[in-house]
Amino acid sequence: MRVLMLGTAAAVPDPDRNHSSILVTVRGRHYLFDCGQGATHQMIRSHINPATVDIVFLSHLHFDHIADFPFFVLSSWIADRKNAPIVIGPRGVKNFVDHLFEGGAFQTDIDVRAKYPNRASNIHVLKPDVRECEPGLVFEDDLVKVTTCYVEHIPTEQSPCFGMRLDTIDGKSMVFSGDTAPCDRLIELAQDTDLLIHECTFPEKALEFRKSAGVGLWAHTSPGELGKIATKSGAKSVVATHFASFDTTNPVVMDMLAIHMPRDLIGPDLMEDVVTDIRKNYAGELRLAHDGMRIDI
């Protein structure tokens, strides 16, 4: 199993990090988890043709996890995609996809391109096979099975959010938290996993500032909390990801982040603090995600 971190940022635009997206490859078959901005370009940068990626899992409907999806489908359509992608996620995913292609936002573009015979010949790929699911086993083929649980990010009645686990025919496993506050269901899902990819959006130093600013705290996991989750789950290896660009040196990004934390705190040194705080509660193998990171299991 090969894991590629295509995008490792949270919602703030960042020239050094794309938005949330992970590509898992098992015996040559690709499985895409989230499709945030930049995912398609990152696949190509890694020498993977997006038109060969047929299965997409969406953890939830925040834009930094789904915004590249229409580009992924349309650009691979004009690159001779053969199969309509399977799209799996919680309630609301069908409504999202239904507003994009046939009769949706990109209908004018589709009408123009479909005048050409080679584009009309595979126009069926613009009708994704959308499967809204409840927690549990949501996908299985001859190589993998994928199981989900609800996590604590947005109130479920407003928009449910999934954590997801992939188990392979080779006995390997990967768990992706999606976006979540500390969650017992995710810990249960991640028991003894080979690789836990877990969000770690803000460093501890930002949390009190966010609380005083009324931005909110409950929807994400702090580094100290991530360490506890990793230990309780028995994960063999942990990748912290979904960073809110707090390591940036870009002045525009720093200005955008000022609502979340004092500007003079922002910078690469904060990553050392993240490691220190995770290590207070977790002694296993730990990586901090960056775009293009490859992990072989």
C-alpha cells in the first residue's frame, strides 16, 4: 500500500500547501480520500493520471475537502477517462454532485465540448455513481474494504462527517480522521491501524486566542489531544495533517490567519511545538505531513 499526501492544509489558501486530499494505491489501483483544491495537479505532479482514479471517498462537504472535485472529473473527461467515478460519502454528497454536471454549474462548458465526437464518446463519465452511506462498511472490492464512522466536526443533523478506514487484502490498514474534535468513535475505528492520518489543525498556542476571539475550538483536534488519540488507538504510525498554515512565512497568508492567532506567533518554529505537544502523550512513529509526502506500508 502506497499513501500520497496530495494536500495537507486547512481552509486558508496557502501557496505552499494544497487542501485536503490523500491518494491510496493498492496493487496499482487508486483510491482517493477527499478532493480539496489542488488534488488533480498533485496527482499529475506525482506521475499519476487522474483519469485512472475511479473511486473517491468524501469525508464531508466543507469546501477545502471537495472544491477540486469538479475539476478532477471535467479535466479527466477531456483526458479520455473511461469510467464514471464512484463517489462515496455521507448524506449531502449527491446534492453536491447533482449541481455540478448535467443541468448544473458546468452545463454550458459541457455542451460546447460535447460537440466534438471524441468528447461525446465518453460523456457518460460526467454522471458519477454517487453512493450516500451511513456509518459502517461503505465499499468493498477484491483489494480493499472501507469502513466509516461519524466524527465530531459539524452537527450531524446539519451535515454529517466521516472518519474512514481502509483495510487491504494484504492485511495493511490506513485510517483517515477527516476533520474532527477528539472522538471515541474514531479511536475505535482506528484500533491497531498501521497508519493513522489525523487532523491537527491548530497548535496549542493558537487555542486560547481562538477562544477569546470567539472563532471556536470544538471542531478540531489539538496536538496534545492527537497524542492521546494515537496512544488509545494503538496506531503503529501517525501522520499529523490538515495544518491551518500556521507555519507560513507568506505575509498575505499571515494576515489571513490573524483572526485565529497572533501574527507574531506564526512561522515554521510552531511545527516544533506541535511535535513536542504530540510527544507528551504518544511515543510511536510520527510524521508531520507535507504535500507530496509518500508513505509505503
